[in-house]
Amino acid sequence: MGVSDDLTAAAGHVAGLRRAVTALSKELGNTIDVQRLRDDVVRLADDVDLLARGAGVGSQDRAGGPGEIVFITDEEYDPALWSDAEDEGVGPSRGH
């Protein structure tokens, strides 16, 4: 088996774990132990994804997922980005 096959198998096993934990959650309720197990499965999925991206396998353009740190630069935004924006509760700006 190659790396791609191993990563595909690992992702499939993590998906199976996710389905099993979802079923357990329905049976046992949303207890602290079920929540911890769900968090562990999410971490496993993230780890498999990181390995896949590091190995050049799978999607490389994935945007930040839950819990992933996405760095935003301190550079000024292009004012055109906000040209048709509305202030919440105020409505569109007039005269700009």
C-alpha cells in the first residue's frame, strides 16, 4: 500500500468513528464523555488531513476549518471591498 492508499484508509476509518460516535450520542445523550470522544475524532480527522496535505495528497486549497488558526494580515483593505457594504441596523451609506 502506498501513502495515498494508507491516508485514504485512515480517513475512512475516522469517518466510521465519526458515525459510531454520532450513534452513541443518540443512544447515550450528550454526556461529557461523548463530547470528549467527539472532540478526539475531530482531532484525528484534522491530523489525517494535515498528513495528507503534507504528503501532497488530497485537497490543498482547504480553507480554515473549525478550530484552525487563520492568519489575517494587518495591511489596509482595498476601499472598493466595502463600496456596497451596509452598516448593520443603519442601512446603506449615502453620498460616498
